[in-house]
Amino acid sequence: MIRVNEILQATAPDPAIVAWAAEADRTILTQDMDFSALIVLTRKATPSLISLRLSSSRIEHVNTVLQRILPELEEEVQEGVVVTVEDHRIRRRRLPLMPP
């Protein structure tokens, strides 16, 4: 796992993060709701996105959820997907997505 501030400036705009992730063939893991819209607008199959919508952002809770779900998502994120993770469900949408 790489934190954004390890490869880009901490103030890098979201579109720059999406572009870097696509170029580097990385998946974005975030709690920021803006990334879904940005990825839809690219109309591309990459980068994949895992968006966390959990009731708690405590690191222990987030890590527990990630340990449970990441193994089952591995193949899908390689193919291009937007995943929304909530406390009691996981939604998956294949990329590319078309804007409304």
C-alpha cells in the first residue's frame, strides 16, 4: 500500500491522484466521495476504486474490514471496478461507468 503523499504532494488534486493511479496500475482506497465521480468522468476501466463508507473511521475498524474484504476483491480490482464498502454490504460496479 502506498500513501498519496509518498508519491505526490500532499496537496495534489484528486484528478492528479486518479491519473497517477491509472498510469501506475494502482487501486485507490479512500473515504473521499469525490473519487467516484472523477473515475466515471474518465470513462476508462482503470483505476479501480475502493470507497469506504463505514460508520467508524477508527483505524482498528477500517483494518478489520479491509482484512475481511480485500481477498475477495483482488481479482475484480485487477479488471476495473468501483467498490463501495459499507458496514453491512459491498456494492460493485464494473468500469467503465457511464455518467448519467
